[in-house]
Amino acid sequence: MWIVFFLQCATSAPIQVGIEQGGHSFQNLMRRETTSARSELEAGTGLDECKESGFPGGELRKARKRWASKQLQRDATMKIPHDNATIVYAVRGGKLYRAGTLKVGGETGDAYAAGDNVFCEALLWRTLRRFPELPDADLVLSYGDTESPDSDLMRAPVFTFSPPRDHDDGDVGFPSPYLINEALDMKERTALKGSLVKQVPWEKKMPQAYWRGSLTGRSHIENASMASRESRAQLAKLATMHSEDIDFAFTGVDLKDSWGKHVTSRMRKIYKHSLHSESVNFYEVLPQYKYLLDVDGVSVAWRGLPLLASGSLVLLETGERGEFFFQDLKPWVHYVPVKKGLTDLMAILSYLKEREGTARRIGLNGRQFALTNLSLASLECYCLDALKFMSEVATPIPLPELQRRYDIHLVPEPDEHLRIHN
């Protein structure tokens, strides 16, 4: 019997996670992870060990600098908007509590469609199991492609899956549900196959830039002309003109309710006249190409882990948003930046093809970054530091008072199948 979960991501088709009951893949993985977590517990691991092993800390260093001189009201983290997107997680006595409501799809019971919160809460619970000495803290998390507009009004740090890249007045990055799922898959593949991805020597990789994904764009596009300028629409145009250099296809189209009829019509036309393909296994396909494109959709694409881990060179579009680890990436060391709208893509490809040694070295650096900083253990370390940061800037309200004043409940810990038993 198979239990199938679907996770709808901002920039791709739903993730399908199949778990065979009585089998040996994901179930055994979670057993191994539990055993590993217990061993680390007994060894008394902490932030010092995390710093030695590696995890991306740039986002939280920026947040600490931003909030160091600010005085938060005692209940600042509890004043969350009623927007069905913003949740406050309260760690009290090594247990995880939650306040706020969240729209998630699917049915309850045996056949459960795992919402984004299941992945995030599983990561938080893993962190609490691994680090039992964690201080009490509150963490406000805004679910969605970007933070909720209402959450911007909060006078407390708000964590988001797509933090602003450059300016310092935005919210704080947090691992996206897609990335958490990819980290679980990375751990499983390494345990079962002895290697994360298919290993392809640089000289045997195809000398093309590769991309697969859905045609989509920002939630608010003014008119049809602006729709044609969206990054993925521009990529479709470039791929048509330079098919020998770009291996491109859409795996679907994600039309937004917020678009007007002219924008929707233009996007349908672009999709109709572009190449299409089925979804692919990134871990198998990406290593076969020398150059990989990371192009924004609704927001940042949330696919940095499989691209960097492939050992190929990542061409990263310069956008307004990033993933939680982007502060730690260095251009021309871990990836090569491409201008917004991909206006310099062909010139950069030509430059790199004349400098194979440089391109190969950047690809290997990116892979090493992913293996060191984006493993499941590293995500737990990031959560540890995030909770410690929050304990520094906001004094936690005692649990009895929280339960009396706010609608706060214990978060059930997911089992090895990521199912919740009510």
C-alpha cells in the first residue's frame, strides 16, 4: 500500500511523496534519523557543533543586526493578523505550540494531503528533539510565496520562505517546505544509493543551459505587454531563438486569479507556442548538463538545493527575493549571476564556454555548499539559531498565560509518514 502526499509549491507542480508502508525507503530513513537524533542528544550537541559542521548563518546575522537596538512589546509576537497565512510557533519546555489558522488543502484521515505546515512543523520538532536545551522562544512564520501583507505590520521579526535579497528592512528567511522535502529526499538518496545525485564528469556533461518548470509570474501583472516581459516568458523567447544553447520546456502553466483577462490570455498564448515536457527527476537529469538556470516565477524559484547539489554551474537570475541561504552564496564562487529578465544570459553563456575550467570550479563549489549547508542536519542547525535569535529579541510569555490569553495549542508531532494523528 502506498500513501501519497502532494505539496503545492510556489513555482512548480505539486511534489508527490510516495511512502510504501512496510517498505524500506522513507520509513527506514525516519527510523535512522530518529536513532541519529537520539545519539546527538546523548552527545549534547549545540550551536558550537553546528558552526563547526556548517550551516547558512548570513540571514540571521543580518536579522540580529537589524533588531539589536529595537525594543519589542511583551506580546509583539502574539499579535498576528487573521489572514490564514501567519502562524506563531511557541517553544515552551521543549514542546511546540501554535497559534493562528492556516489554509491547507486535502482531507484529514489516512489519505492526507500534506500542507506546507506539516513539513515546517516536522523540521521544528526535529530541532527540538536534537537540541533539548533550547530556550523558550516564539517564531512567527508567514506561509506563502512571500510574506503576508498584513504580517508586514507586525512589530516583531517575521520569517518567510522568500526573504528580500538586498535591503535590510524585510523579513527573515526560513527553509521553504519544498527545500525541507528536498533535504529529506537528499538524506534518503544518500543513505540508499551512497550518493546524492548521479555523478557525471564535467567533460561528459552536455554544453547547454537546462531549465524545466511551470510558466507563471508575479501575482500582479499590469497588462499583456508586461506579461511578455516576465522572466519565464523571456526565457521561452530566448530558447526559441537559441535552441542549440538552451534545453528548455514548460512542464505546466500556473495562471493566477489576480491576473486580468488580457494577461491570462497572453500567458496562455506563450504556453501554447512553447515546448512542453513531463516533470523530471532533477537529481537524475540536472547533472547531465553543464549549465542550469534558476529563473524566478511568482517569486524566487525554491529550487536552489537540487541545482547546486548537481555539480553543474548554476546561472541565478538576480531578483528581489531569495531563499534563506542566499546571503551565504558568493557570486562567481558558488554561482554566476544573470540580470533580471535574462538580458545578458547569452553573453554569459558564451563567456563561460570559453572558460571551462572556471565554470567547472564554480559548479563544484556550489555542490560543496549544498552538501555542507543544506543537509537536513544543517536545516536543524538553522532552526536552532533562529529560535535562539528569537529568544534574544523577544521575552517569551509563560505557557499558562499564553493558554489563558491566546488560542494556542500543542502541535502534534508528525509520525514517520508525516501523518498527523488527532
